[in-house]
Amino acid sequence: MAGIIYALTSLFLGICAGLSAPRNHPANEVTLLDSRSVQGDLAWVASPTEGGWEEVSIMDEKNIPIRTYQVCNVMEPNQNNWLRTHWIRRGPAQRIYIEIKFTLRDCNSLPGVIGTCKETFNLYYLESDSDNERFAHESRFEKIDTVAADESFTQVDIGDRIMKLNTEVRDVGVLSRTGFYLAFQDVGACIALVSVHVFYKKCPLAVRNLAQFPDTVTGADTSSLVEVRGSCVNHSEEQEVPKMYCGADGEWLVPIGNCLCNPGYEERNEQCQVCKVGYYRSLSSDGGCRKCPLHSYSMKEGATSCDCDKGYYRSETDPAAMPCTHPPSAPHNLISNVNETSVLLEWSPPITSGGRQDLTYNVVCKQCVRDTQRCTPCGDDVRYSPQRLSLRSTRVSVHQLQAHTNYTFQIWAVNGVSKHSPSLEQATSITLTTNQAGECSKDITRHTLSLFWDKPEKPNGVILEYEVKYYEKNERSYRIVKTTSRSADIKDLTPLTSYVFHVRARTAAGYGETLIVSLSVAAPVVGGVISSAVLLLLVAGCVVVLLLTLIITFIITKRIYVDPYTYEDPNQAIREFAKEINTSCIKIEKVIGIGEFGEVCSGRLKLPGKREICVAIKTLKAGFTEQQRLDFLSEASVIGQFDHPNIIHLEGVVTKCKPVMIITEYMENGSLDMFLRKNDGRFTVIQLVGILRGIASGMKYLSDMSYVHRDLAARNILVNSNLVCKVSDFGMSRVLEDEPEGAYTTRGGKIPIRWTAPEAITYRKFTSASDVWSYGIAMWEVMSYGERPYWDMSNQDVIKAIEEGYRLPPPMECPLALHQLMLESWMRERADRPKFSQIVNMLDKLIRNPATLKRTAGDASRPHPSTLHHAPSLGSVDEWLKTIGLEQYRENFSTAGFCSLESVLPMSHEDLGKMGISCSAHQRKILSSVQELLSGMHHRQDTKVPV
Ligand code: ACK
């Protein structure tokens, strides 16, 4: 026995010479026990204490002692030698690994051992929560495995013999107690345990994609994966949640997500390192730190952007990589070309654009008092084409300037950084004087003059028209001209004569203060009288008068509607014409209807500094396309351009959050057709005419703006609590698609047939004259309290009947004059239809003379379609005046809005006086002729022509 032990010990010395020093364990192994690193005795428990396992110290090649346990009772039968380790704390491990290095003598190499010699040993373990089971009975141990020497021997040459060092690894789990003991059972082998290494596995701390993953103990199972969330390394931020899986063998698997270095830092060696001075990194998504661009610098480490050199700037939208730039120099070679009250300005681009591509030009217009330095900004009336601000071209035309006025125009070259350093060095200017206004250069003679005046500052309501009364100074007879515009051409004047002009405005409340102007007509100036408020000016050649008073100045302003679809970016039109409202100012109260794009609600709007008002809120339903959004908002771009008491008023839009909304004033009585049907027969004729006048006035405003509505009908008029009617429904899409009354024509496109003029149906000639036709139908709807035009006739029958000259008959109790007006607006030739301005005049006249509304066409209401009315025509005013020998009054009639004979019928003495027909003989002649006409008409009215 002792001889054998000796043999083994010497063997170890040999083996150890071939062993490397205690190795460092891999990073994914956490050692719980390593016999080779124990200083001093291992002091494991052997049983039997004698003759079984023995602790033997040997030296490795570096003279470091190694503790081994050996047993070699191969000659004796029935061996049962146990060797137990001390209590080993489990730590966080659920599965542990036991690596055993050992030598095992081959029984064949030992003489005389047959039958007793073994070549295996058994490995056991016992779990316990503390070191109190040191002497527990062997039967309580659980077997892990029987360990045999296998093919993985490390061969060690010892002289002429080869010894084999075995390495075997076993694992056990799931462990749950605080610690455990291991035990080696020898049953008669010749073994030396060279080392026992007990460990568990972990995935070691790792950094992937700038996320750090902590040490992670592997799962309990050999196949389990532990999901671990990483945290971003210093100076980085999460882009996508970083995750990895810790595999059972301690390897990290499947990295997902990542972090990015913060601005001012860049990724180097799996860390975020600060950018050096002179470098910057602005976005976490950028590559590495970059050198500061031209004309910029960074003075500190970790710069997220570079500061611009003095005199250089960056706009809010400039990328950090862009060099700093400066404002442009001034445009140069500015020239002007004055044409009456318009000016064309042209210039050359500035010498330097400041290093940018976003050069535009702004125009500043100032009106200057002649020979002084006093200038004031030009008024809102002045028009710029293509626009005043952000011009890309180097020319602009300016219109509607005041005649004979000094202007200074500045052209500013502007780029994205101009606002950082505004200076007159970026502008060039020119001063000029406008010529005479408007018509004058065309056909004004010494017998003619043109008057222009400004709106009274505080008119007592909406101005319905102006009255110009004029007479030769020192003469009593006068002439009157009425006009709805703020200008009048006065004809048939006598040269070398002084005239006095009175101009006054009329509102629903009557006439306002009179402006008196005295002047002389002649060339050269022969003098004039300056009244209290008026300055006389006379210009030779064509006689042009510019009146400058406290209240009146002379400029013709005609605003033209701009089609939002002519904008390259329709969103720009929305921004230009509609105010963006913050949703916090809007309170939606209830749904009042369904529009083409979504619900229409009523609610309240409280804008800062204004009182709360009731509003209607049109919403755009969810899921819309960009085109639908633009179509929806186009209505706001249209209404936003209008400002008239008979046009629905836009409060603003909500486009920045959802739902997109259009906010308009609230009209308590909803749409006119429904309102009339609900109130059948309840209004006086004057109230109905008031409704018609409101609509006509709104339409006149639209036609003055060159806007063609195309869908004027009672359903598209809204009524408020004061019975004021306002034209609404300006959506673009309804013209194409969504009109409920729309019928497809043979040429495609939907048209509300019964409201539409024949030329618009047949060849899409939509004009203000076709709007007048629709207005006539709307009149008929009003006077019949919402009856359907042409009742239940089919669209085809309506078209045919109209073609054959038949027209709707007067509704019940409809004043004759109103039906006449309807018939005029349904004239086949659109040029023969009255203009909206004339319609407004006629209705005003009827309102002023309610007696003229008494005459009705008898009970012709709701007749069968077979009694459609064949339109009578009395001929023209000019012809009539000629027949009665008073053609000199042609002008007076046309200026006063009498364009057809029908419209003359309700005329009175007073009307004639106001028209400037003051001679009483002439007045009598005209009125008696009117009487004759009337009786003739009644006769004709009785003979209706059936279809
Ligand atoms: O005929 P109504 O009552 O009047 O039902 C329709 C509905 O919303 C869908 O268009 C009503 N509506 C539209 N705009 C306004 C408004 N500004 N004030 C009151 N009601 C309105 C319209």
C-alpha cells in the first residue's frame, strides 16, 4: 500500500511538471471552489479517516504547493471510501458545474489486482442551508454521476511511461438551498484528485451598440435564455430599447436596439467620447464629431454646434454643417416705370447674396408729402403683383396708388439671416410721382371730369350707394348721379364754367353728411371756390379733378378674389387668408348638421382680448387624404378673402391639430330654404324684399371681387337671428362633386340644373351673369317660401322648357315688380340680364316705395308646370326714351341702374328728381308714359302661353 502511494506521489511530481500553473478561469465562470487556489490544507472530510482518501501535498513546477487527495486500495475488495468537501455557498447560481482533474491508474498496468481494481469513482452532492450537515449520513447524498477516465486524457510523458490526466465536467441544478457539499466515492480505484473546480456560469458585463449589459447569471436550465435590458453608456441616449439574451453557456446572444452618443460626443471604443475643441456634433444621429464649418468656431470640448464668427449668422433652419452666412447687400439698378397709378419696379440682384441660396425681396411703399421728408406707410389698398413680400423675381408691379402722389419704394434684399442684422445697406430705394388716375387718359374730354372720393370714415352702416349732385355755380338747377363705387365720370359739362359738387353716402339709415366740392372746368385753370372742406384742383387737357378733403381722397380700389388653387402650395393660401386659431379658444357645444366633409357643430369662440361669440364649426372627419384636406380648407381660403355683411364671415381655421376645423360666425336660423319652409306665409313682402336685398348685396360684392359663386340657391344662404341673409358654401369641391342638387351634364361635372343659366349648363360659361340667373331662381324660392323651382319636373324637361322660352310664373302674392326682376335675370342673352348692382338699386327703390309692391300678378302661385310663364319683354330704356323724345336722359337712367323697361315701372317724381331729371314737364312726360306701359303690361300678363 505504502509502496503504491509512493508510486502515486512520484507520479504526481511528474504530472505537475507537465501541468501549467493554476489558470485564470474564463470570464463567464464564477468560481465557488477551486482546490488549487486554497492556501494550506483542504481539510475535506474523509471516511474512513484512515486507509481511505488521503490529502497529499505536492509541488508544481513553480514550487507552489498543490493539495490533492489520493486513494489506491486496488488490492482490497469492497472499498467504500468517501471524501466530502466543505460546505460551499451557492451564491446566485441555480446550476453549478464541477470540473475534476484526476489521474486514474489503468488496472491492466497493476499486477495482481484482477477482481478488485476499479477504474471509476462516483460524484455526489447534498444541499443544505448552512454548514451543519458536514457529517450527514452518506445515504442522504444524491448521486450526480459515475466518473470514468475517458478519451479526453491529457497525455503526460514520464520517462518511458505515459500517464493520462483526465478532465471531466459535470453539472447539477436546479439548486435552491444556500449551499451544498460534494462527495467523491471511491470503490477500489487508484485515483489522485489533482484539482476540483466548482463554478457557475454567467454572461459577463458587456457593451453592445453603446448599451451596457450587467453580469447576468445564466438560467437554471441548460437551454434557457435570460432576457436582459441594457442601459445606455455615459453620454448616450436610447434610440431603440437595447436588449440581449444570456445563454446557458454564458454567451450573450441576439443584441436588439441601440443607444446613440449625445450631441457633442462621438462613439469610440464602445464609449461616447467628447468632441475636441474646434469640432462639434449636433445630432445624436450624426456620424462622428466634425470640424466646425466655414466662418464658425467652437471654444470648448463637447460642442453641439459652432458659433458664428462676428458678422456671420445662422438661420433657425440652417443645418449645423452649413457655413455661417451674412445678409445680402442691397439690390441695385432699381428703375421704375410709372403708368398712371401703377408702377413697375425692376432691379438687379445684389452683388453678394451672403453665401446663401434663399434670397428674396420685400417691397416697402411709403407715401410722401411733396417737398417734405414726411412719409407714411402706404395703405392696404395698394396692390402688388405678384406679391409684396418674399418676391423671388426682380420685378414687381404696384397698383392702385393714388394719382399725383409722391411715393418712395424701398426694395430690400432679404435672406434667411437678414433679421439678425437688418440694415439699410440691404435696401435700395426710389422716389417717384404717380400720374393721373384711371379712365382719364382714355376718353376724357374737356366736357368730362372724373371724381374720386374716399369712404367716409364712420358711415352709419353699410354704404348702399353714393349720390353725386352737381350744378353750375350760381345756377339753381342741378343734376344727380348715383353710383355704388367711389368714383363717377361727370359728362356734358360746359368748359370754362365753375361747378359745385355734393357727394353723400346712403346707408340703410339714410343719407350721411354731404361733401361739397367746387371747381372749374377748363384749360387752363380759371379758378375755383374752395369750400370749407374741399380743395379744388384742375388739370389741363383731359379734365381731371383730384379732390383732397379731410374725408375724401381719390383712389379706386378694386379687390380681386384670388383662387386658392392658383397657389403652387394651397397651404400658403390658407395661411394667407385664414387665421390659425388655437383650439383652447374653441368650445364645441353641439352637432347641428352634417357637411360634405364631416360634422358641423355650434360652439363658442373666445379669442384673447375679444368677447366670446357663437360660432359654427365645420370639421374634417378622420381618415381624410391630403387632397380632401386641401379641398375642405379651400373654402376657408375663399371666405377669408371676403368682408361683407351679407357674406358668411370666417373667424379662422384649426389646421395644426386634429380635427381640422373651419370656424365661421354662427347663423341662428340655419339655411334659408329650410327657414322659409318652416315659416311659410309668416313674413311681410317688405321683409321678403329685405332678404332678397341682402342676398343681392352679398352677390354684388362677390361679382365686384370677380368671384363667381356657381351655386347660388336658397339652400346655400344662411340666416341669422336678425333675419340677415348671408351667402355661404364656398367650397371648391361642391363645384365639382358634392352639390346635392348637382346633376351630371353630358360634358361631365355636376351642375344644379334648375338654378343654373342655360349657357352654364351647355358650355360651362359661368359668370356673374349666370349667378344673376341663379339669383332669380333664389328670388323665386324666397317669394314662394321655399318651393322647389319647377316643382317635380325632371331636369331634362326644365332644360327643354327654358330653351323654348318658358319661365317660372310669379309665386302667390308676389309683387309684379319682383317677378319682372326675376324674368329679367332669366334673359336668354346674359348681357341682357341686370347686374347685381342694378338689382340692389331696384330692390332699394322698391323698399323705399312700398306702394310699388302692392301690385301683384294675381293668384298665379304653384301653377301646374303646364302654366309656365312665357317671358314678356318691353324693350330697352334707350328705345323708350327715344320714342318719347327724351333721349338726353339715357345716362341718368343707366347710372341710376335702370337697364330695362320693367325696372322703370315703380318710378316716382322723387326718383326722377334724384336722378337729376328736375324739369317738371319732362318728369310728367316720363311718368305718364310709364303708366301707359303698365296698363299695356297688365294686358299682356293676362295672356299666358302654355307650354
Ligand atoms: O340647414 P342647416 O341648419 O344649416 O344645416 C346645415 C348644416 O350646418 C350642414 O351644413 C348648418 N350650418 C352651416 N354653417 C352654419 C353657420 N355658419 N351657422 C349655422 N348653421 C350652419 C347648415
